[in-house]
Amino acid sequence: MINWLEQRPVPLSDTLNTASRLNVTQGDVYQQLAGPPKQRHGLLLIDVDHLPDENLGAANGEFYTAVGLQRAKLHHEEDGLLGVWSYAESSRFVDALHEVFREVCIEPVTVFNNLINVQQTDWLFLHMTGRRASH
């Protein structure tokens, strides 16, 4: 169930809750991105699986391939951004991103995790197009 935004554990929760462009829906994001788009989005953020090579569900794996990314590409605007969070690097996924998108950026994000009392590095795989492309 999606209730994290309403419970406000995210620092920007109040801002996000009042954003007119934000559309939060519950469902299978991979199934939605595999089908024809009902609308196009300026930003798609995927934080479902632990990493592209370790899926929580067997059906999720196709998203991380060139075929799956081609389908997902249809769902965002011409100058949109696609971001995928992962707790590890994935050269296979990076190769698929480069096969589909012109602009790809992989950003390590290092933070101190208070829940487990360690510093950790997670990864953001980004595809940027149009005016927003900078890498």
C-alpha cells in the first residue's frame, strides 16, 4: 500500500503532497511501462528492486533490458528523465541503457545509514534527454 507520502517520512513530503504535477498510483510499474502509454511523464523514478541483476519478482527483469527500456521510453516526455535506484552497480544494465538512450549517467550516492550504522554507497542510473542532458 502506498502511504509513505502521506506519513511524511521523506523530507520533501509536504512539498510533494501539494505538487499539482505529482501523480502517485498503486500498481505494477513494470506492467504499466511494458504497455502502451496512457500519458507521458517528465520524470520516471524506479526504486523497486534491489538492483537490476537481483529482481524481487521474475517478471521485473525485462525492464532492465534494451527491450524493456525501449517500452519505458515511450512513457516519458521528449526532454524527460528516467532514474533507477540500485544498491550496486550493474554493467549489464548500463550496457542496455547505452543501447537505448543517447545520454546516460551513473551517479554513486554515499550516505551514512543511521538504521544500520554504516556508510553505504547506492547508485543512480540516469537517462537524460533534451535540455536536461548534462553528462
